[in-house]
Amino acid sequence: MLRVVNRVLIGVVGLALVVAGGSVLAVGLGVKPPSWWVHDGRHDVLLSDAQRTRWRGDGWWWPTVLAVLAVLVLLALWWLVAVLRRRRLTEVAVSTGDGEGALLRGRALEGVLATDAGDLEGVAHAHVRLVGTRTAPEARVRLGLEPHVDPGVALDHLTANALAHARDSAGLTTLPTEVWLKAVKHRAERVS
């Protein structure tokens, strides 16, 4: 969701900047703007001296300007942190047994876990995401179950098979996991 909001916001801001910059460039190069446009001609300014100094003497003006700028800076910082923060675990530290270690790609472990979980009887589809740190990963598993499957049995099979296999293969002592179970809805089919 955040990725979609991020892309839409970047697109809107980018489009607004391109349109504003293009209009200023076009008017500066001598293109005659329409009558409703903010610039009248090549030597026009965006804000006249009267417009810039209109509220300068009022007591509310500068606190309002500073508050708006502070809110914009905080929103920009929040956006930057949200973009830079990684949602997925990129690598997992694997114990090799000889005191050394290796790094396993997070997506590879996610793929194996999803394949193992999807191979369980009655599981229509499985999606896995790893979060946490490289030394203490956590799994988020979403299972789409067929209507005839008992959720408790599916959860037991997932724990005993796929999760145990992933934990043992990566040499992890624990692999905390959140599992979301959802029934798969099938479209009605005509039987003849």
C-alpha cells in the first residue's frame, strides 16, 4: 500500500513541477500565455512587492508561515523514512556449524517456505514474507485454504513440515511465525 501511495505522490509532485517549470520556461522564451495564466509576459514576476509585503506587519503571519513550513518538513522527513525503511528481510544469517556463518537471501528462503506451504494438502496458495533482523528472522505466512480443509490440521501440517524444515535448514533455533488463514472462494461451475 505504501509503495502505491509513494509512486502516486512522486508522480503528482513530479508532474506539477514539470508543468510549472515548463510554463515558466515557455513564457520566458516568449510564448504568449493565456489570459488566466499566472504570468503575463517575459518580464513578469510571480509575486509583486505589494503581494509579498501585504501581511508582513500582522502578528499571525510569521507564526503561520513557520508552522506550515514545519509541517511540510515533518511530512517530507516521514516520507523519506517510509521510503528508506525496508519492509522485507534481505538476508538471513545461517549457521554453518563450524563457527563461521553464511548469508542466505531472504527471498530464497521465502520462496522455499511458500513452495513447501503450498504443497500441503488443501492449501490453494501460500505467500510468505520475512521480517525482523538477519539473526532473528520472523515469518509472516498467508495461506489460502480449500473449503474442505480443517484450519487446525492445516496449521499443524505447516508447523510440522514447512516451518520445521525451513528452521532446520537455516540452522535457526526459533522461527517465530504469524499465520493468516483464509478460505478460498471458488466460482460456481455449471454441472451437466
